[in-house]
Amino acid sequence: MVTTSPSDPMTELATPVESPAKASPSTKANNPNPIAEQDAMIEIDDVSFSYDMGKTNVLKNISFNIPAGKVTALIGPSGCGKSTLLRCLNRMNDLVDTSKVTTGQIRIMGQDINAHDVDPIELRKQVGMVFQKYNPFPKSIYENVAYGLRIQGIKNKARLDEAVEKSLQRAALWNEVKDRLNSSALGLSGGQQQRLCIARTIAVNPRIVLMDEPCSALDPIATARIEELIAELQEEFTIVIVTHNMQQATRVSDRTAFFYLGELIEYDDTTTIFGNPSVTQTEDYVSGRFG
Amino acid sequence: MNPFKSSSSAQKTKDGLLSGFFALLTYLILGCTLFIFFDIAKKGLPVLMPVFSEKGGEVVDLDFLTRMPETLVDYTDENGEKQSLASSDFIEYTKANPDAVIENKKTNAYSGGGIAGPLVGTALLVIVCMVVALIVGVAAAVYLNEYAKQGRFVGMIRLAIMNLAGVPSIVFGLFGFAFFCLFPLPIFTMIVNEEKSLAAIPMFGGYLSFQGWGNSLLAGGLTLAVMVLPVIIAACEESLKAIPKGFREASLALGATKWQCIRTAVLPYATPGILTASVLGVTRVAGETAPIMFTAAVALKGKLPWQEADGKGIFWVSDLLTDSVQAMPYHIYTVAARIPRTDATAAMQDGSVFVFLLMVMTFASVSIYLRIHFRKKLKW
Ligand SMILES: Nc1ncnc2c1ncn2[C@@H]1O[C@H](COP(=O)(O)OP(=O)(O)OP(=O)(O)O)[C@@H](O)[C@H]1O
Ligand SMILES: [Mg+2]
């Protein structure tokens, strides 16, 4: 693992870096309405990814830019690589020993995140993740939210208290749990647990929040609350969300990327993708006629 | 017409016979176990709790639990009745009654007094074994399960560890004797024995001497630890594997380092499983005689270990650890195999076995209790 020196680029992620001059990402027909580089939080440039040391590529030459301060939805049939792409963005795929980015570059705020001097630990503090199955620790509600700060070495009680309250408020959970911060997080309902996981993620103040089907284990009412929450969080964070729910994508996202078999088929404003897609495959998928 | 009528009665009979046979075997095992247990309890309980004996007496014979083993003297008194006394009691008795009639006097080694020495010795061995085995076992399991790249090499290490579980205990005993008792290993000591010590470095007002540890608590505890390691490593790995992937991912995604993740999101939730399995594993080795026979145990000792230890601080601990101990399994082996069974010696034999059985059962119950307790508390 690469350790960061103070001058390491990842430690400076908090202040957006002017992206260096480079070959502009290919503007393909399937990417008719590209995000200009200076507005992009995440630039995905010709990325291929493999789980087996490059024998087979799960992602194939993906290129698109994810705008800052917006919600971007990744859609596509099961197994097309949405989660894989998401997990590339905070290098969670490092956990799979044989995984490898075979071609291309992912730049976040201009920095190639797979560069040898990038510490994935520092990266993940800036790129938070919310998982499909809500996974709070079997600790108190308070300790769950404080977890990220504690592992950063913050011990000051007042500071933790403040951060916990603020995060729970931002996650629209404060009013429901403020009287039982010290009881177990596992006593909460599924929807509350997922909002707690969101609170836990934003407590460390990331720039980007990745969400992998955050509502798939929840009922419609809990889902609606998370969607409201996403709309609110969008002001502060860049959000990338994987969803299987077309309505959800139209409700919460500004941009939508449609994937099929590891390839990016189409990427555009959500209204365009769902109203007037330029590729028939996209049209078939979003209208439910996929076969 | 019944649509669910059995179609083949021959099949049904065969099924019934088979299940009956299996049940029979199961109850046979249960029967054997119960028979052994009740036999030991019937003979041993009156020794520990004389109220239950034919003669009656105290509720618990505290002497049996608090005195060191010594020689037993049995004789016939003036009424022609058989009597038996621990040798120290016998000396006092004859001093106080110089003209008491003593006939057919016989002495039986190790069969008098109590079992305080072996009880304490076994407890100390278990503690040393548990501490060492837990530290090494958890470290190994964490490495194998969390850090090591899963591949052929790690698979081979695992296989080797599992094979270790099949090694006969006498081999562990001999290994322990060669490595811990004879091989020059570091130990703190106040006085350097020139003959035994390979080198001695002055330290803390004494010496760090490289010498064999000899027949000692430390050598025995370590030998037992090596023996229980495969069980503990396997159990730890199971416990680690049972921790949901979500905990690790959540922790790492929040910017935890690998060790922070293990320390805060994995180990705390694996601890109950690790502890439960370890207690159970240690219970099993605590009953082993072969590994401690050459490495730690002696048949007779006058004092409890801490009454004999010299020096201060680290030197006191060293002295305690390098002293030999008595141990329950070895004590039972001695009194059962080396002392002929007579009416007089039977009490020590039966009593020791019974108390040891209770001791081991207590350990096992604790481990079962821990498991149930934690299972209720930690659910996800
Ligand atoms: N850890 C892994 N090791 C090897 N292959 C994997 C791993 N994770 C995913 N894959 C494979 O990569 C491909 C893409 O999987 P991915 O989970 O990214 O799909 P997805 O689009 O998220 O699907 P879903 O909608 O079902 O979640 C699949 O073929 C899957 O089998
Ligand atoms: Mg997925």
C-alpha cells in the first residue's frame, strides 16, 4: 500500500485541482452531450476492468464524465458491470486480489486515482459509499455515525457530538433517533438503517457519495424518503447512484448512463435517456421491452 | 380412495428398521457415557462430599481440595478397625498418642492429603496455554484470513496446520521436551547456572540467561499451546469468516486502514466465537497427560508454585514459570497406574478423577454459556 506524503495529490483532493492538459475524452455518438472537463468531478477515460488479471474484461473501454454537484444514475441489466464501475471509483475492487484496471484512467478532481502515489485510504475518505444491503455496525447509533471520524483519530467529544448531530440531520434521521443515540443501530427499521448508513458516510465529509442500489432492500415509503434525501444531499455532494428502478432514475438523477454487457451504450441527460434516447437498445431497456 | 396411500410397504419396513438401528446405536453411546459418569460420581462424590458416604461427615471435605498430596499411612487400630491417615497427620497422631496400637502399618505414596497442588498446577498450565495459544492463534488466523493472498501457498499452510491436529500427543510431549526444556531459550534469572546457561546478559539487576527451561510451567504451557493451536486457528478462521462482508466494506469505504478495519469492525464481533472455541479447545488439552509428562509435571511437591517462587517483579514471574508443577491428569495417572488399589488408596483415586471431571465439565459449561450468551447479544 502506498503511504501518502504531505505533498501527495490525494491529500489535496479537498481543493479541486485544475486538470492538466490532456487528450480530451472521445466524444462518441453515444455520448452526444458531454460534460465539459472543467465541470467534471469524475473523468472516466477509456476504462476497461478485469476481475481475473486481464483474461476477461467486465468493463470495456468506458468513457464519460460525471458532473460535480449533480446526481448521475447508472442503469442497465443485471451483471452489466454497474457495481463494478462504482467500486472502481473508490478502489473497493482492490479487495479482490486478482482485479485490475486493464486500460484507461479514472481521474477524480483531475487526479488519476490508480496512480502509484495515491493512497486508497485517502481516496475513500473523499469518495464515500453506501451499499445495497444496509450494513450498520452492531454498535450504538452514535458510534455508527462517529466511526469514520474515530478512525481518523478524532477523540474530542464535543467535535464528535457536533458531527454526529449534523450528519444525522443532513440524513434526515435526527428527529427520529435523537432520544436514543446510544441504543443499538440494529433496532432501527430498514429504511432508518439505510439513512444511518448515509449519515455515517457523509459524516466524514466526502466530496462524492457512491450509492449501489441503496433502496433495493426497502419498501416504497422508505424508498421515497431516501430519494428525498438524495435530492437534498445533491447540493453538497456529487452523487453517483446505481439503480434498477427506472422511475427512481428519472426522479432523482440529472444524468443517466446506460450500460449493457460491460459497455457504455448511452450517456445523456436523464430526460433525454428516458424521453428521446438515440440508441434503440436504450429505448428498449428504459421502456421495459428489453429482451 | 386415499390418494396419499403408501405405495411400497417393503420400502417402509426397511426404512423403519434402519432408523431403529441408528437410534439403537445412538442410545448405546449415550448409555455408555452415562454409565461411566455415574460410576465415577458414585465412587468419587463421597470422597469430595463425605455427607454422601456411608459413614457420613462434612458437606465438603475442604482438606481434600486445599492440602498437598502426601504419602498415606494405613494401619489397623486397637479395635481391629482399618484406619488411614496422611503421613503428617499420622506422625502427629503417634506423637500425641505414643501408646496407640498400630498394626499392619503400610505406606502408600501420593495417596494421602489432598489435591491442591495438581488443581493449582493444572489451572496455571491452562492459563499459560490459553494466553499463548490465543495470541499466536488469533494472529495466525487474522494473517491467513485477512492479509494473506489466498492461493496455493496459504492453502498449504492451512493443510499443515490441520495436520498438526492429528499428531499424537506423546509426539508433542517429546517435541516440547526437546525444544522448550533443553534448547537454550531466553529467561530471566537472578542466579546463572554456569552448567545450564549458554550465555547470560546482565539486565534489570539480574540476568537474561539462554538456557533450557527444564521441567517447567512455561515449557508445559507452551507445549499444550502448540497442541491446541490447530483447533484455535481453525475456530478463529471460522469466526472471522462468519463476520458479514458488509462490516469490512463499510469500514474500508469510510477510509479505515486494513488494521483499523480488522480491529474495529471484525475482531470485536469475532471475539465471542474465538473465546468459546478456545475455551473448549483448552479444556480438551487440559486433560492430556502425555504433553506435560516430560515438560512440566512432577508427581510430588511440597508447596504451591507461588510459595516457592523467589525474586521480585519479572524475576518472580520467571521463577514461577520455570518451576515444575503438579497437574491433575499426571496426578491421576500416578495414583492410578503406580499405586495398587486398596480400600485405603481408592479414595484418592476416585476423588481425583471426580474432581477433575467436574473441573473439565465446568470449563465446557462456561464455553457453552459464553456461546449462548453472545449469540443472544450479537445478532446481525
Ligand atoms: N468479485 C468478483 N469477482 C469476479 N467476478 C465478479 C466479481 N464481482 C462481479 N463479478 C462479475 O462481474 C460482472 C459484473 O458484475 P456487477 O456486480 O458489476 O454487475 P451489476 O451490473 O452490478 O449487476 P446487478 O445489477 O445484478 O448488481 C458479472 O459478470 C459478475 O459475475
Ligand atoms: Mg450490482
